[in-house]
Amino acid sequence: MSDCIFCKIIGGEIPSQVVYDDEDVFAFRDINAQAPLHVLIIPKAHIATINDLETNNADIIGKLYLVAKKIAADEGYTNKGYRVVMNCGEAAGQTVFHIHLHLLAGRPLDWPPG
Ligand code: DGP
């Protein structure tokens, strides 16, 4: 989508600190990091919110989690623990309408979140 900032990041139009890149999935460091490790993991296909998911998106959602697991391992958090979360809609804090998993680690993470 031409007006989506995450599509522009995938395309290199907006620079980012890339952590992972394959044919389906892209991951980069959050510009407003909320923890020592804060990476956003996104599908290359534009999907606005969880509400827009279709049955044929099941594989890509699974891939986002597998990439989260790999990055957490690469950064040394497999056993220390980490959080993976996806916000849906404005009330949940979604500000960019291209689905993304937040991968957070490196500090104690409260539950429930605010
Ligand atoms: P959410 O609130 O769940 O929609 O998360 C959106 C995240 O995207 C937020 O933590 C900040 C991050 N973000 C927004 N714009 C940019 C950008 O241009 N570059 C990077 N690296 N992150 C961005």
C-alpha cells in the first residue's frame, strides 16, 4: 500500500534497522523501543489489522511467530523469556495499520499490561 509506513520500510523507502528479511516476513527494530529488545515482525503482504485476516493468512501468522522465536534466540532470550504481542485497533494501542508482532525482552514486563 503506497501510504503505509511499514510497506515503505519493507521497500527501503523509509530506512530501518533490519533484523530479519525473507520472501514473506520482515523484521526491524522499533523506533520507539519499550525494552532493550523491541523488534517489529511484519508480513510483507499488507494486512491492516487482525480483523482483516482470512483463512489463507494462517501460514503467514505462523511464520511471524517462528521469526519471533528465531530473533529471541539470536538475541539470547530463549530461556530468559520474552513477550510477543499484537495490538488490534485503536483502543488496544494499534497506531500503524499493517499488522505487526511486537517482540519485547530485556527488562521485567508487567502483566496485565496497561
Ligand atoms: P502499534 O502501536 O502496536 O501500532 O505499534 C507501532 C509501532 O511502530 C510503535 O511501537 C512505533 C513503531 N514505529 C512507527 N513508525 C516507525 C518507523 O518509521 N520506524 C520504526 N522502526 N518503527 C516505527
